[in-house]
Amino acid sequence: MGRQGNSSARGTASGSSTVRKPGPAVYRRRRLVAGGALLLVIALVVGGFALAAAFKGGSQQASSTQPSAADPAASPTPSAAPPATPSTAPSPTAAATPTCNQNLVTVTASTDKASYGAGENPMLTLKVTNGGTVPCEVNIGTSQMEFLVTSGSDRIFSSKDCQASSEDLEKVIAPGASETANFPWGRNRSADGCKPVSAAPGGGGAYYIFTAKLGSRASPKAVFQLN
């Protein structure tokens, strides 16, 4: 009987095998582990987004620093253009400007009448003509003019003998144009240096010659008669 009772007691103890519930400390540890894992997952997710954003921002910044073809400040500086070299092509030769031929500037002499009566004073005219095809500049001042009256070899009168003053007068004469100067002669004689001359030219139908001079130019003779 005593042995059976022991066996029954052992059988009862082994047959019941009740499960022991974990204590509060175990639950706290499990909750801490689960909470830590959750925080780790959240941290990984947030970190992934931040890392992705960082990579995206870095990519945009890197791309923005690349030079743009439309940005002149970022475009490479153009190299200096080579200095221009003069053209070797021959330039057309300018036509030479025609110059005045002073040999074509002529002087003529004339009187207002062919014959003068007693007491009539002849009007002597000096005329300068440009016979060339281009304008000519000519000195027609009193420093160049001379009205000379002769009779044969007798020098009767010169406007230079008693000329008080003389001056230059440069004037451009057009092709074919003329300039004239008139001198009224008082039918008197003159001498170089305006020396007094008492004799007078004769009348009675005598012929006289008027020669107009301008510098080195001299006119053909103009003949007139004094009565």
C-alpha cells in the first residue's frame, strides 16, 4: 500500500505538468525589445528618405554647376581673333586731277575807239582770259598790270611810272572766262620814277600802240589814232 501511494503521487505530479506564466519582468523586456526593433525600422526608413533626398539634392547641385551653352558667363572665353592683315589686292589708281596750264592764260589789249578827236581821252582795256579746260588761279593785282603806250621806238606812257601803290590780287578764272581792267589815259607822257615830262604826245592823226602786260605776259599790239 505504501509503495502504491508513492507511485500515485509521482504519477500525479508528472501527469499534471502545468505551464508557468512568465512574470511581469519578462513582459517588460519583450516590450522593450519590440519597441527597440520598431524604432530601428522607423530610423532606417527615415534615414533612407533623407539619404535619397541628399543624393537627389547633390545631383541637382552638381548638375547646376555644369556650364550651360546659353550662359555667356559660363561659356569658354573665345580666343582672340588674329590681327587683320592688309589686303594685297591692288587698289584702283585715282585719276590725276588736271592742273591749270598757265600758258593758256592770255592777255589782250583794246581801246574803246579806234580814233580819238582832239580832247578825247582813250580808254585802255586789259583783258585776261583762261583758254584752258580747268580753272586757273591768276594774280590780276596792280602789282602785275601795266598799260604801256608807245609810238615806234618812243616810249610815251606807262602806268607803272607814277603808280602810288601796288597790290596782289589772286583770282580763280574759270575755263573760257575773262577778267578786265580799264585805264583812262590822259594823253600825257610819263617817265620812270614819275619824273616830270613837259612834252605831250603829238596829235594830228598820229598812230599809237597800246600794249597790255600782266606779269611776264604781254598782249598783241592794239593800234589807235590821236587827232
